[in-house]
Amino acid sequence: MSTTTDPNPTPEAATLAVDLIRSTNPSIAPKSESDRIAISQTHHRLNLLTTWFGSLETAKNALQSKTVLEIGCGQGDMTVALAWAVGPMGKVNAIDPAPLDYGSPETLQEAQERVSRSEIGGRISWVQADPVEALLRDQNLGDADYVVLAHSLLYMKSTEYLAELFRALAPAASRSEPESASSPKLLVAEWGMRVSNESARAHLLAVQAQAAQPVESGNVQLYLEPKVTMEVATKAGWKGESETWIESPDLDDGAWEVAAARSLAVDRDADGAVRGYLEEMERVATEPIRSMDVWTAVLQ
């Protein structure tokens, strides 16, 4: 299993990110703050495709006309990139357990309906359900060529739940020969709990604080290092092919999580460990707050 580091995999994807956002939202104004954020998030998802496959062209060739299962789709940032890649004959089944009124500045329902009205909307099926329950109830969901978990692991209830999810995905994988070309692949990306830019250390500490004392309906419910994810996946029968890092991507998530962590000090009686994380976070927080490194992996 190889490990490489690429701090800026696809700068040319910025143009495609604008095109994809414009295709789902014709009224886009790239200089507005909300659309700047949408473009940067989509750009990052295209960078994930490049990191998993080696290039955007290779990603599109591999995913063309394929079926993709996405776990934790949220408002659809990764879903849009996947729908672009699978093309008009492909399919993306996008699952998320969150209530449809969750999210800001758009709720899940608002964002998903907007994407569904676009030219790529027909390629996407949205499923509002617990992923494990959905997979156990409908085995056809697991019959995908690729399974994608992009920035959805920290939302999980526990490592035990993550193990359940990997086991629920395993039956579909076992229906193919392990080494055959048709064997499903698992594509994972998550904050890697690693800092290559010191301006991102506040992001790491904010995640640690929230994992120790989660904010209700917050983005962080679990502190999860890559080695633990790999151990859980391996026990469930998945085999790692590659791991790749994206260093401190140009995203706003670090600042968002620092703001969320600060609400712990205001709204709650933080215990000793949480207080320590918050005090250290404030000591190292400098503007602009960067985001920590992203870990990606391909498993089969």
C-alpha cells in the first residue's frame, strides 16, 4: 500500500467547480461569499476524485456509466462531483440520515431539490435514512461499483457504528471475486487529525474538543484517526490499496469548527479535558484559520 502527499492536486479543477455550481444554480455570483464557499467545497471534492484516481480524466473514465453509493451526502457537494463523473448513463445513490431541515445556509432539502432540478439531477437518488438500516433493508443499495464516504466519518455515532457500516457494505463486495475487475471499491476521505500548516492546529483542537463533548447536531460527533478507520475496515473484510494526503486544503471548515467549539465554552460547563482543548485552541488560533490535512484511502 503506497502513501504519497500532494498539497494541491488539481488547481485546474477550479474552473470545472464553477461550471458545476453554475449548472445546479444558474444565479451563481462567484464574488459573493456563499457562492465562493460553494465553489471551494466543490473544488475540493474534485480534488478528492483526482486523489483517488490519479487525475480527473481517469476518474471520469473509471466512473462513467457506473453506480456509486455515497454515504453521508449532506447538501450534495460530493454528490454533484460524482454525478458529473458517472455521466448520463450512471447513477449515484446518496444516503444521509440527517433531517431534511438540517443545514445552513441551505437545508438538505433545499440543496437536494436545487440539484435535482439541474441537468445532472436525474442521475441522483436521494435516500434519507440511517445508512446501516438502509443497506440491511435494501441489498440493492450495496450493489454499487464504488462506495464513497467523503467527510462523513466524523458524523458517525461511534467506531462500533462505523464497524457495523463496513460490515453492512461487505456482503455486496463478497458477491464479486475479490481480485476481479468488478469488485466494488471503497473511496474514503476525512480530516486526518494531522497538521502540516501550524495555522490549522486550532482546527484539530476544535475537533478534539467537540468529539469529547459533541455539539448537538454538530459536524463532529467522533474523533477518528486514519489508522483506526483502517483497522475497523480491515476487520470488516476490506483491504487497503492506497493512502494519500492533501495538505491543508483551501477550505473554511477550520474556521467553522473553531466557531462551533467556542460555543462549548459559552453554552456548556466544559469538563477538564474539553477546557484544555479550548484553552490551547485559543492560544494557537491565528487569522486566517486554516484547515487540517485530509486523509484519503482506496480499499477493496
